[in-house]
Amino acid sequence: MRFAVIGAGSWGTALADLLASSGHDVRLWVREPSLLSAIRSTGENTWYMPGVQLDPSIQYSVDAAHVLDGAECCLFVVPSQFLRFSLGVMKTHLPKKPVIVTASKGIELGSLATMSEVVEQTLGALKPRFAMLSGPSFAYEVVRRMPTAVSLGCAGKKVGKELQAAFSCGSFRVYLNEDVRGVELGGAIKNVIAIAAGISDGLGFGSNARAALITRGLAEMTRLGVAMGAKAHTFMGLSGMGDLVLTCTGELSRNRQVGLRLGKGQKLLEILESMKMVAEGVKTTEAVYQLGQRHAIDLPITTMVYRVLNENKDASEAVRELMSRALKDETS
């Protein structure tokens, strides 16, 4: 297949390299001319993935028209808050009924739209065929061909199977799931819980606390997801529990690192200014908090993370409040 990959961050670069190494025709859109020059001269994405030689068949360009020309699949790997803008920029170069895959894990602030809703609202007139790629997958490990399994949320069986086959290879196994809403919400909400897990670790709490946050975070994720039309069992899969465990425990998790540094007393602005890549959970926390209010769903962990991030609440006090909440049944 011919793939247009929009976004040359670490994840977009890893996916472009993975697809190219499987024999697909891959064109990667690079926003910054200086990064484009560096990639062409070194064969590496020196900004986001230094030290990794990329497949030489990948074509790179800052020209959206060139990247999208003849593409059978358009893979958007941009920060979730910029997806709507990116779709708008690319829209005039897309054909009717384009196949749009997003690998952006978040919920748009303001509109509180999921990624599939952003695509539908932006490209609805083109009747896009949509899929969401999500699951436990650090770019660093994928580009080094370490075994990885992910979910592909796609309501259309035919296009879903075609994409499943296209993305799958010896080191990257793709499972198909028709519950698009569940797949995209799992990928977004787990980042919020990962910040909480990082805060807990930063405060010096142990494995017990982290396990409790992961488990009760999964319960929050499922409650909100079901209220928004997702299927409960999706959150027990790769895009739910799988991605949640990875992001809450892995050293490569940007969202866990934000929480870890908050727990150690650093200020949020200082943390974000020092990061080259986006920690999606920071803005997604506000969106998930607002979705909980919209659907009248109790999200205690999300609420405390929101208050730490947006109201300067002391992290230790947030933990005390979580632990002193009224006792309840586990299934409620």
C-alpha cells in the first residue's frame, strides 16, 4: 500500500519505518524544514529518534500535496490537540472516501471530541473511512523491532482487515476491534492515570499504591467509556488494560515522567518547558474531567490529577483525600 504518514515525531517516525520495512510505499510529512534537512543528510530523525537508521525507502517532504498524492491510507500521528488543524491543512489534497488512521491518543479540549469525532467533523463531506491505532507501544521499542501487540479500532470489516494485514509484521501484531470508541478512549484516558501513577512514585509510595491506581483507574476508564457508548470488555484488552499498565510502569512513558516530577515537587510549567515531546495526558486530563461532569460519572483519580495540574493542589493532600473517601463496594 501507499501510506502518507502525517507527523514526524517519535511515534510517526517509528510507524513510517515499520511500514516501509514491510515493503509499503511510505511518504512522511515533516513540518520543520530544518528537521527534514537533518533526516535527509543523516538518515536519522535526529530530533526525536537519534541513533536509529531509518529505512532508506521512506520519502520525506514538507509538501502536503506530494505526501498525499496517490496515498491509499493517510496515517495521522500528530498531538491530539492539533489533529483538527492538521486535517484542515490536508483536506484539499484528500480524495473522496479517504482511509484515515489516527494514532493520536487524546481528547480535544473545548469540543471534548474524540479523535474519530474530530475526523468526522472535519472531513465528513468526504465520507472518510476511519480507524484508530492504539495499545501498549513505545516508539523506541517498535522501531527496534521488539515484539509489540496493539488494537486497531475500525467499524468497517473490509478496510479493517486490509489495514490489519498492512500494519502487521513479525514484530508488530495487530488485533482488530470494531469498538472504535472503546479503543480511542482507552488510549486517551490511560495517560491521565499514568500521571497519577507517576505522582505516587514521585512521592515515594510503593508498588501497592501503583497497583491500586492502575486497577481503580481501569474502573474509571470503563465507567466513562460505557457511558459514552463503548463496550466494557474493550477496556480489558490491549488499548485499555494493556496500554494502562505500560504507561503507568514504563520508564519511557512521558506522562508517568510528568507525574513523577510533580510528585518530587517540580512545577508543571517547568516540567513541560523541559520536554521536547508532548505529554498528551496533561491536556487530556482537563477534557476527561469535563466529560465526567457531562456524563455524571464519578472519576476520583482524574479529579485529583486535574486539581494538581490546574489548581496547584498539593499532591500529598490529593492522595490523602483519595484514601479518605467514603467506603464503597468494589463493583460500584
